[in-house]
Amino acid sequence: MRYLATMLLSSLLLSLSSLANAESQLPWWWNSDWWEKGQIETPVNHPIRINNTVVVNGDSEIPVVIARPDDNKKYPAVLFQHGRRGLDDLIQLHVKRLAARGFVVVAGDVYKGQLVDNYPIEHDYSLEADVNSVLDYLMTRKDISSNKACIYSHTRGGYYSLKVAVKFKRQDNDLACYVSYYPHMQDPNLPEPAQVYRYAVEANDMKLPTLIFIGEDEQYQRRRPIEASIKAMQENKVDARLIIYPGVGRGFDFRPDNVRSFADDLASKDAIQRATNFMNKHLGAQ
């Protein structure tokens, strides 16, 4: 009898293992509930409100946009970090779209904080401390429901975010995950060979669950360090995933309407929903 029970248990465990292995082999975009049961996940939508404040860090006076659901409830904390473009009106649309998913989103314009022109070529290392200060401000807010934040970025903002997580050691206590759209995963001030053939050394020390989105037509000198960074994280047993969207290139989430494609829209909507699920999971949202 004991032998039979052992055999049945072993068979059950083998079946579950095979099922789990089969699931892990599916493409990242596969949805069995949709394919087999016709179930489509319903996005969460919230009306939003916008406020503004200023965060002071030494001589920097950083304008900050706060976007959140338009009610009196608490929501998980997200730090949005802009890239070379700055926090202009087009990028603020992404901040609003993210808040509508059910987050308190704080976005600091670190370029204006130091009177730096948008689209800088060289990287100013002092800006990293300004990003860190905006994170300090986010964590003091009374309307957040999580005791940690996720850091969410694009382009060069991905590098600022990486530095804040690792160099400033915020991944140890204050950050729960890292999300970025086609991030610059290398020090922008390093020479061209380092941009193409290497990746930011900080990625070797990244411990946060990581989700990165790129298009298959991403620039080679950006895509290669991103892929190498993800590989390094995975080898270090970090929960790191790279999502590659077919038919789109860099900037698919903020390309203006006169040049947007249907593929851009599909990638943008899918990415923000995947990011929402990912952040809710790691922020402990219900």
C-alpha cells in the first residue's frame, strides 16, 4: 500500500514537473487562457489627477510631476525616470498612462533641476544624486501603499536608474523592481568600443527583478549591451527578462501620432500592461 502511494505521488510530481517545464518553454507572449478558453485580461483603468512640486538637492531644484488615481486611496509607488529627451509634454503622457494603471507615479525633471538642456550628449554624474533625491521624496509620501518602489524608465533614464539601484544601494531597502524601455545600459561617457561591446559594470551587481522592453529593430549599439546585461543578471540568478517586439524600433512608446504605426501601439499597450503586472507582483499589490 505504501509502495502504491509512493508510486502515485512520484507520478503526480513528475506530471506537475512536466507541466511546469512545458509552460516555461512557451513563448513569452503565449496566453493559454486566451487560446484555450477565450479569456482576455481586462486592464485596470483609473481616472487620474496631476500635481506638481519641487525637490531640492543641494543647488538643484528639481521640478516633479506627481500622477496618481483621482481618489483618496493609497497605491503602490513608482519612480518614473525620463531619458535624454527630458520630461516634456510627450513623455508626461507616458507618466499619465502609467498612473492610470493604479500607481502613485513620481517623475522628476532632473535636467531642469540643473539647467541642463534636453538631449545632452555627455552624462553628468551629479544628476544621479538628483534622481536619488526624487526617490527619497517618493518614499516619504503618505499616499503610497507599498513600503518599496519600482523604478521605471526609458533610454538614458535606464542608466540613471541602474546607478541609483546599485551605486546608491537603494535596491537593498527601497526598491522592489526595475523596469525599462530600451535603456542605455552603458556609461554614455565611455568610448565607442565600450558602447558596442560592453555593458555597464553595475549590471553585474543588480539584484532587483528586471523587465526590459525593446523592439527587434533597436539600434545595434544599444541592443547588444542590453542583451549582455540581461544575460549577466540571469547568470547571477536574478529574475531578469527581455521582451523583444517584432516590427518596431526604438521609441515605440512615445513616437508622436503623425509617425506612429499600428505595431507601435500594440507594443506600447502590451508593454505597459506587462509592466503593470510585473510591478504589482513585486510591490505586493492585491
